[in-house]
Amino acid sequence: MKKLIQLIINSGYTIIYPQVDEFLGIDFPQLNCFHSLKNESKTVKNTGQFLKSNLKFISQEFKPPIAIMPFKPSAKTEKICQKQNWLVLSNPAKLNRLLEDKIKFSQLCHQHKLPTIPHLVAPLDQENFLLAQKKFGPKLVLQTHFGWAGNSTFYFESYQEIANKISPNTLCKFSPYLEGYTLINNCCQTKFGLIQSPVGRQLTGLKEYTQNPFATVGRQWPSLAPQSVINQVVEVTKLLSDKLLKKYDYRGFFGIDFFVHQNRVMILEINPRLTASFGFYTKLETDNNITPLFLFHLAEFLNLDYQVDFDREQSRTDSSLIVGTEITPKDKFGKTIAQYHQTSPIIKD
């Protein structure tokens, strides 16, 4: 880890992370060229707005060359950075938008024979709703193209329930409502290959922390899932990397959400960027002297000539050292209102 940190420092770049959301921070004091800038404005909602509002401050306060690490790529961020001659430490916004589109991503998975929950993609109307019920049963889950923390996912048993929630003729993904649980896998696509984390448990829909049954309210390590399930997650992640991410020249940090139904693992979605858990997860890695995926992400986009013991890094998948729980309660609008950390898991079986 120390060698990689020194290589990043020696790159000469001043690395800036615009922390737009107060709950998506990261603390990494060992990397003295890395600066997390907190958002002081209630009107600034994304990295592009943040950079536009802080152009003068960044230019005056930080030594060039400057590299910007956005939480989520965007065309506006890219345009500003290009104009300022700043390096962007993320994949292209166009690629991010393609993979983060819940409907297009599920279609890509289907094309590459990757396991997903059975689904039907069609415009929302009563005819298609009834067709999906005939195909999947009366309880349906509907998803639209984009969303955050479950705010684009809905559960319905009748077409009449949809009023005021999804506009008619909106393209939707219709899926059956299944009993199960969600797992997460933070990863990094490097020039040496894919590095996967130990599998974590996503905390979804816990009533004491959210009104939305699909809202993410935290995560925990270990996942406490059966080994056979963990093996499936590792294998499917590798397949997704080989069949899809390499095709689009994806690199750096990403996370995958999996749904487990009757011990069968299916891909829910990909977060082709830094994930909501990356700050907390990086702390767990650092506290246990495991080289953070975050550092590999920086090394990839800084185009550093670095070396790794790849077999050792791949073996982290089986690490029992990563232990911790992050809880992020949501309000009725799906916004995070607090953040708690503890060493014991919430879900124990």
C-alpha cells in the first residue's frame, strides 16, 4: 500500500474530490495530495454545479496539475475539466449513463447471458401490465431508467395503484416480486485484471430506517451468506467483467448489486463509478492493511506505471478481516438523513 501511495503522490497531481453529498465522504490522510472538498451550498446538487461554483477557489488554492475525482461522471463535469485543463479520474459520462440505465443494463446482461431476474421491457399501459402479471404472477416490481437508493423501483398488484407514481407510456422493466435478499460487491477493473472485495450484505427496506421497501439503508460485512452463494457472486462478477466491462474498456472502481432468491444469485444493477459505500469500505480496508480499491482506481486514471501482487490482491475476496456495518436512514423522499457505523452486523443470518 505504501508504495502505491508514494507513486500517486509522486505523480505530481493535486487530486480533488468534490464531496457534494455530506454522507458520501472519504478520509485518507496518508495521501497528502488528496483533498476532499465539502459542499457548503444547499443549491449545489452535483459535481458539475460544484466545480462551476468553485472554479476560482480551486484555481487559486491548489497547485496544478489538478485531477478531479467525481463521485459520478457527467458531461458537465467533463466539459468544465476540459476547459480548465484538469484531468478527470473517472470513466466517460456516456459509458456511465449506459451502464447505470437499469433497463439498458438488464438488456445488455440478457444479451451476454448473465443471470438477472426475469423481466419484460415495455411501455407502461394496462395491457402490458396485465401481460406481465400473466407472465410473472400478480405481484410486480416496476423499474424506470434511472434512480437512486430505490426511488425508481415500485411494487404494484394492480394497474390502478400506479396513478401519480409513473407516467403512462413510460418505458419500464416489469419483474416478478420475489422473496430474498441483496448482496453487494465492490470491485476495481485494473490493467492487471479484476480485483473483487469480500461480498457484503446490502441493507434494504428495513422499516426502522425507511418507508420504502426498496430503499438502501446501509451495508454490512461480512454478508453471512452461504459459501455457495458467495461463490456464485464471485463467478458472476468475473463473467460480467469479461463479457461486458472489458468490451467497453471500463476501468476503475465499480459496484454490483445482486439479488438472492432461493440461493440463486441474479444481477440487479451495476454502479459504474464510486459507490455509496466506498468511503466506509475504504476505511475498513485501510484499518486492516489491505490496499484499498480506491488507490487502484486513482492509479488507473493517473496512468501510473505501478505493479501489484495480483494473486494476493485477488485473494482478498476470501478475507475475514473486513468487518463493519454502515447504516444510512432515509426520509420519506429517499434522502439520507444520518450515518452510523458499528462493528456488529444488523443481519445475523
